[in-house]
Amino acid sequence: MNMKRIEERYISLLTDFGFKRIFGTKPNKDLLINFLNSLFDGFQVIKDVKYLNSEHVGDVFAERKAIFDVYCENEHGEKFIVEMQNAYQKYFKDRSLFYSTFPIREQAPKGA
């Protein structure tokens, strides 16, 4: 069998498209749950997830926007972000902290 033909049949999970296509779609929800449970290794058990909007824009034009790989809510109402990184990112901690502000901000009602 031709190698090029084999490569066309698979999606790499190490790409943004592949990761979101496999773990970020409702038809593959069971794959995401199994993947997360294997990472947590019993520390936490995910039984169900609800997919949430993964694109968040700031409240004003000048604020940065954030696009998560996968944004979910578990059966207990806990929200979490799933991000896959394939290479070293110098500011990954800063970006993670920034991303974590969006679920926190959603919990509070808009001020008057």
C-alpha cells in the first residue's frame, strides 16, 4: 500500500485541528472522557461532560480574546479547559492564567 495513501487516512492528535476534531466534538465525547480519566488516573473521575463555547472575547474591544482547544463542564458543574501543547511555549503559564479568568468571570453577574 502506498505510504501517502495511508497518511491521508489519519488525523494527527498533535495538531490543533486534529486535537479539536477528535476531542472537541460531541460525537467523540466518550473519547474525551476516557482521555481525561486516563490523565487523572483516579485522582478525579469524569462521568460526563457538556461542551461549552471555546471562543471568548473580552468585554471591551481592547481586551484580548481567548480560543481554548476544548472547554467543558462536568456532571458537578465544574468548568475546565483542555489545552494540548506540542512544543515549548515561553509564556504558557501566563496564557494559562489568562485563560483561567474566563470561567471565573462567567460565574459573577455583570456589574451595573
